[in-house]
Amino acid sequence: MRFRSRHFISFEKLENNYKKLKEICVDNKIIFMVKANAYGHGVIPIVRHSVEKLGITEFGCASLGEALLLREELYDLEFEIYVFSDVQVELRECAEIYLNRRIIPVISNRDDLDFILNSREFENFPLFIKFNTGMNRLGLEMDKVDEVIRSIRVSGRKSIYHLMTHLSSSSLPIKKNKRNIIQFENFEKIKKAFSDAGIEVERTSIANSGAIEQGAGLGETHVRPGLMMYGPSSMLPQYSDLSLWSGEIISKLETYVISIFDVEKGQPVGYGATPCPSKGKVAIVALGYGDGFTTRYIGTHLYHKDIKGKVVGRVNMDMAQVFFDENSLPDLKVGDSFTLWDHSAERFAEFCKEAKIIPYEVFIGITQRVPKIYS
Ligand SMILES: Cc1ncc(COP(=O)(O)O)c(C=O)c1O
């Protein structure tokens, strides 16, 4: 565990992001996506705060294990939890957990649908189903919607709890991109088929962050934001002008300077003896790939109080080298704290762009060696 390299997480920023989200989604209910340990931010504190202070009551996980952890750790709170992909409803031990712990699986294939519809134990269990409208990953096939409707009828059900689909390209323009247009049209067709068949659909959703940011999918009862709640936009940088999102990064990644020294142009530093680009100073900071600060971050720019430095040489398991040119030297000495990213969404986006990495991966990559501190 580190002592002075820390991942600070601000509940105040989370709350501000939620308020901003509600300004866009005035009438929608929220399913807050908290899979992968709340996108690396620590699922238990994030969900507790979201229920107790923000009044969010529905959450999305990827696996049953994630959902069960929430139920067990947060037994004192009331909320719904959905499992979106790693469902395994047909396994006896999993089925029992769904039934006994009120965890709701999202059904996205015929076998699981038939199992739920034909099982007496699941007779009164909420039916949450997902259709493939063009993403071609998970989902009941839309050309089989009539068969699905028939099976639901035969089972005696008159309604479904939630009908959803997921977009493949919401980081691209929703209104112009052909795939997005087709997926929205297909979802309308599926809803109409249910309505024509007299099966009530209680809730619907289509929008994740990319769509919400563009004000799309808000005609459904629910939206399913993930990334935007943690701050970043999920739109590709070239389309950022289409985004309504102005969230702040809810976290700050901080480390400190273990060593700092003068360097000459061409002077080798660290593993691989990488030559320094010019005369200046190198700060050795206490974060490396063992902390999730990966070798992909070589060459990215980091700032100390607006003075721009650059990650040079190899990133090590425990340390990285940040180079500052002699013409813009920071006021840094051994023991000073050094911030990798703070709450600025612009700087964070710039960092991701330079590293050619998506923000999801940056957050999720931070390892357990870096303590999370909540404020
Ligand atoms: C089904 C589903 N809905 C919503 C989301 C949230 O996506 P985002 O984090 O881009 O908002 C995800 C995440 O992958 C998802 O799988």
C-alpha cells in the first residue's frame, strides 16, 4: 500500500455531476452503472453515497458477484440492482441468489428467457430484457421479437418490467451516424411490437453517457449513465462540440516527488537509459505500472501548477520520470506532492488523447496499492 500516492474521490463532485445530469435528464429515472468497482472508484462508498445522499435507487453491474457484494455490504439500504452481462441465471446457485437477494438479471438470450418464463420460482420475478438492435454483442435478436412475445404470452405474463437496448456508437453523433439512427429506429419497432401485442412495457432505456450527453434517448423512462457520472465525456474529442456535458472528474490522483535532479540534453535516465530531450530537471514520482500508471503514459504531459512536464524514459513498476525543460522549471522539491490529474475534465481529456486510451481504462487501471480517500 502507498502512503503518499493517493486516489482522492470527491462526493461533492459526484453530487455536482448528478445535478448536471438531472438538468439534462429532467424526467428520466437513473440506472447508475457501477460495474468494475464503480469504474475504479470503489463501489461500496459510491453506491452508499448515491443512495443516502443523492437518492439514486437503481444500479447496474456486469456480474452477479458484483451485485451480491453490494447486497451484502449495503444490506441496510434499499435499492434495485441489475446484472447486465455475466448473468448465468441457469446455474442453480445463481438462480437462488437472484431469487433470494432481489438481484435482477438482464435477460439477453433465448435460453435464459425460456428458463425464467418456464420456472415457477421466477413466476412473479421482474422480467428485464435486452434486445440487439445492431450492436451485435448481447441481446435477443430483433427478427425474433414475435417469438419472444409469443413465449411471454404463453407464460401468462401480461407485462415486462424493463425493455432495453445498448448503442454501439454513442460516442459518435447520434443524429447523423447511420448506426445510431438505425438502432433508435429498431428500438421503436420493438416497442411497437410489444404494444401491438398488448404486452405492457413498464420501463424502457437506451441511453448511456454518449447518448445522454447529446440529449438522446430521453423519451424512455430510464437512462443508464456510467462514465459521465465520474466526470469525463465519452464523446470522441472531434465531436466534443455536440456534447451538453460539463462534468468534473470526481477523482484526483496524487503522488509525491521522491527525487529531483538536473539533467543535460541527451543524459540517459532510468531503465533503458533513455536520453533526455533537452537540458532541464527530472522529477522521480512515486507511481508506476504497479499502481496502474502504465507504460502507455510515456510521452504524456503532466502539469505542476500549470508548468508542463513530460513523462520520459520508461515507466517502472514503482516510479516514473517527469521531465521539465530548463525554460519552464516548476517549483518542486523532494517530498512535494505531484498531481497526475485533478478535477479538470479538459486536462483529463488531453491526457487520455495523448496516451491514446479511453477514460474508462485510466480509472479502472488504478491498482489496489493506491489507497482511495473519500471526502
Ligand atoms: C448496458 C449498459 N448500459 C450503460 C452503460 C454505461 O455506459 P457509459 O459508461 O458509456 O455511460 C454500459 C457500460 O458499458 C452498459 O453496458
